[in-house]
Amino acid sequence: MRRSGKLLGLMVLGVGLLALAVRAGAELPPEDVGQVMRLPETAGEHWLWVPDRLFRHSALFDGDTGRMLGAIDSGLQVSPRAPLWSRARNEIYNVDTTYSRGHRGERHDYLVIYDSRSLEVKGEVELPPKAADTGTGIALVGILDGDRFIVVLNQSPGSSVSVVDLETRQMVAEVQTAGCAAVFPAGPSRFGMLCGDGTAINVHLKPNGELDRIRRSASFFDVVGDPITEKGVRDGSTWWFASFEGLLYEVSFGSDSPTPKAPWPLFSNEELEEGWRIGGAQHLAYHPSTKRLYSVTDQGGPGSHKDPGEEIWVYDLPAKRKIDVFSAPNLIAPFLGPQAGFDAEGTVGSILSFVLPNMGVHSIAVTQDSKPLLFMRHADLGAVGVLDALSGDHLRDIDETGLSGALLVVP
């Protein structure tokens, strides 16, 4: 009830402030229409995909300027799946779902191929009509190293994985993976999955993309007492996953079978007693060169792992210790500002941020360059906060990023 009470207060007070803030007769500058532009040859280091489940598209933004660069459609699924960007092929790939009668009828799933400069569709590959669909869109699709194969998780309700060869633009295999879900790329012909019995598997492909073999680990986490989430982060063939109670598991998918290591705690006993837990929908981000792990945290106690968090805790992975705490910006003003005609950084925006509670963030993502940015969003506020990922300084907010969704994707 704590979260729902905040949301109700936000709605009541926000509507009142909106009415006061709207400026009657405000003149808008004329829109410059008819322009056709192309993106640069290479994706920017600070670009960001912001998928929106209501607008049913994924919008591309420049994190340095806040400028929208373009968008691609995302079909009728619950939430857009992560767009996949191939720099080697100058292409973007997205899995779409359509129905012959709008929201009903015969279903078709496609891997849609876009030109990465014009964002025009240049091809598609039809998939089995059972691509997995979740509220976050995390770990449902992946592009393997080398940019030749794309893997797509299926659920019907049994689980399998479709393998698409980008060279031939054909689906070359459907791998049966009963009891296992989510796809975690770990090489040119290998990906990992997590399984419902507390194990993980490695799926090895042949050079043509067909199944070679599947290898399973020993059981390493408690699926009932303290399950791990699928919101993993990657460094090469190693992935990290957090449990609901804040244990961090390291799993290497780089050998024949997955190799998990003993977990270590993200929270001290005192912090757990104070109610601190992982939070949100995309709660981990990782920066390989600094070995920093970022985690959305919420002081909500057991069962609050889906609640947004107002803090991002920063860890030194090799040292296995917390080194910093960042505050999540209040994204209410940058969300409401453009709709109400006021500047989020001006007087009205400052008052709004002061009066209304900070609703926290559900999702984070970090760029992979030497001057990284940390992006964050609340699933019900169409704005993205931008922090310096090294210092935690709040640099800017990107407004008008959409209406609803939890996923953030750095190309």
C-alpha cells in the first residue's frame, strides 16, 4: 500500500499543479516538417533505446543532448523486446508480433531487419508464432558474438529457442530447452539459460547454427527460498545475477558446462534488517573497464523486489564491496513539464520536485565508454534521468521519452 498511496497522491496533486501550470494561449514554435535525415555510420557511445509499451515502438535518444534520433516499431506484444544493433552489418534487429485481426486472429512473429542509418525496413525473417513476451522484455532475444546468429526465446508454454542466421536471413534451428528460460549470449556459437531446478545450461551451436549439444551445471541457487532474477549483466562469457534477498551469483558460460561460483551478499545483515533489497525491473547495470556494478535498491523489505528504488548502490566487483550510493532523480517534473508547458528546471519544476515524493526508478543502464553515463527510468513516467556513472552527478533529464515501459537498451 505504501507505493500505491504515493501514486495516488501524485495523481491528485499532479493534476492540480498541472492546472495551475498550464499557460493559456502559449505560443508554440512552428514545427519544421519534411526533413529526412540519416544517422551516422557508427552508433554513438551515449545513445539509448527507450522502448514504450503503449506507443509500441522503441525510440532512440542521444544521452548528451536529450535529442530523439529516430524510432522503430515494436508490434503488439506486451512490451517491446530489446532492439539488437549489429555494427558489423550496419543493421538493427527487432522481434515483432502481429495478428491478422488486430489484437486477435492468426499470429505471426518476425525478426525485422532495419538499416541502421535510415531506420528503414530492409527485410524480415518469419519465426514460429510463439516468441516469449514479458512485461520487461529482458533476456528474450540476443545476438551472439560475431553478429552471425540471433537467438529468440519461445514459450508455448514449453520453452525453446529459435536460431536465425543473419548471413542467409533464415531461421536455421529450433532448440528445445524444456524447463529453462532467458538467453544469455556467451560467444559466437554459445549461449546460456537459467532453469527452474536451480541449474543453468550451455547451448552449443554447430557452425551452421544447428544444435550441437546442451550441457547442464549442478544446482546452485534455491528456486523457492531465494530465487535469482533473469536481469543479468555481462562481461565476456561471465554473467552476474542477483537473488531476491541480495546474493550476487557469478556464472561463467565460457566452458563446456556453466560454472557458477559461490555467491556473495550485496547487503550486510544490518542493511537487510533495515529492509534494503534489490528493486525495480531492470535492476543491474555493469561497466566492464571499471568493474563497477550498479544496483537499484529499495528499502521495502522482503517481497519488494519489483518496487522502484530511490537509490543506486555502486559496487567494486573484484573487491566485492559497496563503494558509493547515488540518488535517483525525481522524474515527475521532466515528465509533466512538456505536457503542462513549464520548464522542468525552472521554478514550477523545482516546486513540483520538492512537493511531490520521489517515486524512484525501475530500470538502469550504463554506457560502455571511458566517460560512462548512467540512465534510469520509472516505468510509468515518460522521462529518463542521466547521471555521470563515475561521480553520480545528475547531469540532465530527457523528457518526452514515451509513456510506459521498464526497458533501457544501450546499443
